[in-house]
Amino acid sequence: MARLFGTDGVRGLANRDVTAELALALGASAARVLTASGDFAERRPRAVIGRDTRISGEFLSSAVAAGLASAGVDVTQVGVLPTPGVAHLTASTDVDLGVVISASHNPMPDNGIKFFARGGFKLDDAIEDQIEAGLAADWERPVGGDVGRITVESALADRNYIDHLVAAAGTDLRGVRIAVDCANGAASDIAPLALREAGADVVVINASPDGRNINRDCGSTHPEQLQAVTVASGAAFGVAYDGDADRCLAVDHTGALVDGDQILGLLATAMQADGTLAGDTLVVTVMSNLGLLLAMKEAGIATVQTGVGDRYVLEAMRAGGYTLGGEQSGHIINAQHATTGDGVLTSLLLAAQVVRTGRTLADLAAVVTRLPQVLVNVAGVDKNRAASDEGLADAVAAVEAELGETGRVLLRPSGTEPLVRVMVEAGTQEEADSAAHRLAGVVRDRLAL
């Protein structure tokens, strides 16, 4: 039986895969697991719940809240708030667990549930497995005055998070125009407010969520609008978030995309220069471009690679005491200020670096020269067989031998979607395209349903 939790919580089609019944049960089980070791003789455990702008988030957040309260947890629902905002509240206030209702960059019909433990950190696999096991377990339910209370409070939560973001930037951004694509998601109000309070002149697009338009042809997965608006508005650069704003991609003043690898490279070299890059080490995933690894080596910065998923990046950062890590997709974790990827924080740090250096984002991002990379998502296949199919393994080995030291291949099942990802890097775009699509064809043939 497939594991319920993926690389970023529980995710699927809302009201079919992720139902109110499942949300209620997960809330009750998570309450029991995540408060088991606490001392609650003087008070009940406390939880905070936030969500993105999907219409399904309304009933799912209510169901999770009901599950938590049924297990004796007092719940504060903060409404629409970026995932890192919920993590920050969990870390900075007297809260025992946090919950986010979001499917991040997925299409609107999907939704998901992810948890933060006390301190604002995502759960490791073992804790998630305990929560999943608890769904079928018998338990003693509190009654009478021992059940939890549910309250609603958004204004104070927003203010807390915005103040944190502006303080983290630490730089007056007056004179900098930034184009911002909010993906009609959780950052639609927060991001423009935070950037403006930091002093920036902000041009905003896709910040009118209606419950159905989140991520629709906008945000970090569709940066075309942002590229055009950045150039047309004369902005110094642009930033695009995903639906829950835990990732950020950028666009320079010419409209050229600046991806997560380039953002990591420029932030790492800046932190190395000011002595805040712990161990002169950057934590990345196996999906990071070889160009980033080569650039960091040249700069005297070591790299640690992890599996795909920002929580695995964070696990390695915590284990090694490192301060910066992230993914090519734009999940950037700065441990000085956050416990998870934070798109709005990243955009503020980018803006601060542009102001402090007086250089353009294009110039700063040039520290990383990306090798041609092609990613092909192969749907309609059995992703669970990707690691065990011998014919597919032989095909990957043949392509790796063909590319030699000038390229590499990564083939992996998606942790959040029903597909297999084929990534190829090579010395030329033509080589990368050819190899990636050949391997995608093998995946379709070998893993056909």
C-alpha cells in the first residue's frame, strides 16, 4: 500500500483523495502524536492553521480544526497565510503544532495537508508514519471541558509575519521597483505589503484570488506574464511565487528568468563574503544544475546534496549546522530567518542584495552559468516501478556513458504528482534534448500502466 505522506505532506484531488473525513482524522492523529511528549498539566496544547486561496481549503481547514479540537487541542485559524508564515508563527509563538492546507504549485482542484512540529519544522518520515498509523488506532477521546476550542484570528498573524519579513530584509528598499506575481495565492496580500513596508515600489499582478484561479497561467510555474510586466514597467527585477508562497523565482530587468539555482548561488556568495554562510557550505538537491555546483567549487563553497524536497534540504542543514540551502524550483531556506522555504523572504533578500551592491540582478546571477538542462515529466505510467525496472536502468546507464563527465541523468518518481521526472544535463542543448526525450520514451514503454 502506498504511503499516505509524500515529499510535502498529504496531497491529492480535493474532496476525492483529500476529503473532509481524512482531514478530520489526520488532525486528531497529529494532535495525539505531536503533543505526546509535552507537559500540558497547566494548559491545553495549541495549534495554528493557515491555508492558501483554494475554495476547498475552507472546508478542509475546518475539518482539520475539528479533528485537533476533538483531541483536546486549542486551535487558532488564521485564514489565508503563506506556508512560511504558518511556520514562523509555530516557531515564534507558544504553539505546539502548525498546519497548512495547500497543494502549493499544483492546479486548483488539488489540495493538501502538511504539519509543522513545535519550533516550526516540517516532520520527518518517522513522525509522519506515526500519524498515518494513528488513523486506524483506538484512542481515548477527551469529553466535557477537556475538548479544544476553535478561534479565528488573521490580523495579528499577518502583522506578526510582515514585521518578521521586514526586519529580516534589514535594508531600506526605497528607489527599487519590483514586479511581483502573487499567483492569486496565499501571498496576494502579504507580499506587496511587506515589500512596500520595506520601502520598495511594487508593481503587482495576479493578486486577486477568487478561490479558483490560484496558479492558473501565473506565478512561479508560468512566469511569462511577469517577464513581460517587469520589462514594460521598468522594474529592477521581478519575483514570482507559487500558491502557498514557499518558493520564489525571479526575472531580471531584461525579462530573463533567474531560477532557484542562480538565486542560491548569488545568496551563497554574498553570505560567504559577510561571514554568515556557515561552514562555507550550501545545501542543494540532486536536481540542482551542474553549473551551480561548479560555480560554488570555484568560489570555495562546498555543496551538500540531498533528495528532492525542501524538508530534506532542511534536515541536512540542521544536521550540519548550515545556514543556506534550497532547490532549483525556488524553495530557498535561510536558517537565519526561517525554518522552511520562504518566497517572500527570498524576494526581500534579493532586493536587499541589489541595493547593497548597486549591481543588477542579472549581474549578480551571472555567478552561476547553467548547463543546458531538460526536464521531461512522463505521466500515465506506474511511477512505483521506476527504481526497480532493469531495462530502464540499462537505458539510463547507456545515456550516462554517452554523456561522460560533461553531463548527468536523474530519473525519479514525483513525490507529489502521479508521474516520473526525467532530467538530463549535457554540454549542449541538443544533446540534453535528445537524451531526455529518448529516456522519456523508454519510461513510457517500460512503465506503461
